[in-house]
Amino acid sequence: MTSAPHPTPLTADDDWWRSAVVYQVYVRSFADSNSDGVGDLEGIRQRLPYLRDLGVDALWLTPFYTSPQIDAGYDVADYRDVDPLFGNLGDFDAMITDAHALGLRIIVDLVPNHTSSAHPWFTAALAAGPGSPERERYLFAEGKGEQGELPPNDWESIFGGPAWTRVPDGQWYLHLFDPAQPDLNWRHPEVRAEFEDVLRFWLDRGVDGFRIDVAHGMIKAEGLPDVGFNSMTTGQRQSELLGKGRLPYFDQDEVHDIYRAWRPILDSYPGGRMAVAEAWAETPQRLARYIGPDELHQAFSFDFLDATWSADSFRKVIDTALAESTIVGAPTTWVLSNHDRQRHVTRYGDGEVGLRRARAAALLMLSLPGCAYVYQGEELGLPEVLDLPDELRQDPAFLRTGESRDGCRVPIPWSGELAPYGFGPEGSELSWLPAPATWRALSVAAQAGVAGSTLELYRAALRIRHEHPALAGTDGITWLETEPGVLAFRRTAGGAELTCVVNISGAEVTVAGHGRPVVASADLTERGDGHVLPVDAAAWFERR
């Protein structure tokens, strides 16, 4: 298969990713162009002007590769082609060309820890049998017990249950996620060479970066040692250690050799091609190891997403992230929601309270130095859909644990009074997951041009972020003294100042001495020489 001609780079700015706002597109839930109820690449292409007008710098696309779709495309059968569900390579080329013409960069999801069980390599491994070269590309092992009837160790799937499945010839294969997602053996040179070629394939098509799925998982400890506990033995799931402890199948030192081999490939292309890791590590110091001039450009900081709604929690997370950023010489990342986590409107209390806090959190995030990631629909104030019928849920984790990520994946509303709210072409009534009736008031059409709407709040904040000298760089922040429960910090550059104030105190506060307000998540009223900032609200003030 030949690659398309390499599109002209957007700019010569190799550092665009240091302060970019990246919009995560969950492809199947963004826009449907052909009335089949599933979002696709042509749908994204048609909606690119909306994203340009929103003010983001880049799009991160979830997997659109050939896949049985057992785990929404994170089970890849062909890393160099588009699944017909989403279009074809021509659709991808047209989309990226239009995106670049509009000044938008494209980041694609790369899934290197595992393939689909439908991948030709795995079907060949099953056919070849024990001891074959084909099985060496994956992690097959003999079982324990008199007849090998027990799994090789006590490792547990992130989706629940054992991380091993037995095949008819008696061997077991490892899958840290669904059985349809067998883990690759990253100590095998063919695996490493294959993915280096996959990187080049998409870089040649013009992609500007990669989000590395399970970036901490490719290398497993030698000998496949037991963890020592799992949900069957103690009731504690091994996944509870993510980000808190060490597991023999995550964050092994040897994983960094892979990224040191990838970085020269990225650097060999013009325009600042980048990679961001989805990585969980025991300590901030270990997470920082994924970032650097000889490895990846960024790693997601999930601590910000996990912060509780309190000034102390946010300040601790921000201080820690900025300190680590200084050490490694790379910008931090700020994330409030994504396709794997409950939407933050609901995490912060749901309803009016949750929305008010989510709007304030958006201004907090977008005023911090570094790179911000916005999950689709967050700019509309969408809550988690908590009442999806069980029979409609498609998350493979739901069948194993009863926990489902489908509620944050419901297709976003564009227009109209009835579901699916313009998700597909006019007249289309199909949607792979149903949107609730309350979303008619949250659609793009219902909020566009409406003063005070969440969509217009994001548009205003993103415009100011791009234009204001104090927010343009990646310099740090200066904390200001405030009342308890209030966060306030200042950013300065070129004689300009911008101050962000967030009120989490439980009572309204008067803010003075920071200049004029330029954007606020709730209405401000004047009081003396200052402005009254309501509870669970944030505002930016400027002085030039």
C-alpha cells in the first residue's frame, strides 16, 4: 500500500505543542456523514470549521483503523488502513488536508501494547502452534497445575477477570485488556520494526503527532512474576494500583528503550511532530521519565483530572505538575475529561452545581501554562449519561465488571429538538447510543451566539488564550494571597498581566486590584473598586 503525498507543513513552528489546546475527537460519536448512526472521518471533515471557530489548535482522533470494534477500535487488525465503518484512506487524506488548510493539526491514536485477535499476526500464531516463530510475537506461556489448567500467573485484566486465555492446544496468551486484545511481545525485533514502520506510514500521510495508548505497558517483567494478589484472592483489583504502585506488567524500565528509538523518527519530519503518552506510573518522578529530548514530548497528567473540588487539591496538583515540568524541560498537560472517565460536570456534582463548577474549572485549566486537552462536548457542558439501558452498552469492561465508559461516549448534539440532534445528515434518526431529551438545550445550535452559554465561554477563553501576551508562552505562574478556599495566580509577559481567580470557598468573594475582567464563568457584579465573584465561579482579570 502506498502513502499519499506528504502535505505541506502548517508552519515551521516545531514547538506548537508546548502551549496547544488539543480537542479530543471520539470518532464514532462526533459526526455521522452517511446516516448509519456512527461518526466517521467525513463527518469530522464537515465539522472542521466548527473546531477552527472554537479556537483549538489540534485534534486527537481515537482509533479509526480496521478493527472488529470489540473495544471501540482499540483492538486493531490493520494499523495502516481505515475501518470501513469510518471511511477509507482517501477520506483520511481529504480530512487532514482540509484540517491543515484551516490551521488545525491532527494527532492520531497509536495502540502498540496489543493488537486485535483478528490481526493477521495473531491468527497466524494460533495456527502455527506452540514454539513457533509466529507465537513469539505475542506472550504465550504454559499454564500451571498438573495439566496446565491454571493461568501462568495471577495477573488480572484491567477490564476485570484473569489476564490470560487458554487456546485449544493448551497454551495461554496474555491480554491485559479484553481477550480480543492479545498483548504483543515487545522484546521481539519484528514487533519493534513493525511499529517504527507504522509511525512512518502515518507521518508520511501528514499526521502531526501520536497519542500513545497504554504507553507504560509494552514491556513485562522477565519471568512473568506474580503480583501476589488479585480480586479473586483478596477482593482488591490490581488496577487499583494504577498510578499508586508497581505492577510487573506496567512501567518497566526497558519501555524507555522503545521511545528512544521512536524519537529520532519523529524528529526526522518537519513541523514539530510530537507524541504524548497515556502513562500511569508509581511516582511523578517515574512519569517524568517518559518525557524528554530523547523520548516523548508529553505525558498526560491525570492528577489534574482526579483533583477534588477544593482549592487545596487543585493547588497541590498544579504545583507538583509545574515543578515536574521544570525538571524535565517540557510543558505539562491539563485534562478534565476523556473517553475513559466520567465527564467532569457529573464528577463535580452534576446538574446546575456540576455545570457551574465545570465552567470554572475550564477557566482554571485554560489559564495554566502548558498544553490543554479538551474532550468533545466538554465545551457544551455535557454531563455523563448515567441511565443508558444495559442492553445498549458496548464497553467490554461492562460485561466483566459492571462498570461502563459508555456514558461519556454518547454522540454530541449539534442541532434540533429531537435526538440524535443533528448527529447525522438531515432526517437521519440513527445514533449508536441514544442522547437524552435534556440535551436539546445543550446543542451547538442552541448555544452558539448565546451570551453566557458554555460554548461561548470556551470560545471567548480560547480566543483570549491565543491573543493575550501573558497566556501566549509557557512561563510559570505566581500565586497570590487570597481568602481560604480561593485560588488566584498571575501570569505576566511583555508588560501584560492576566490573573485567574477561582472561588471554591463556599461564599461569594470580592476581587479587586487585578484590573478589568475579560471573561468569567458566572456573572460578576461591581462592588466598590472590585467585583463580586460568585461561589464556584472563576474569572480572568487583565492589566496592561
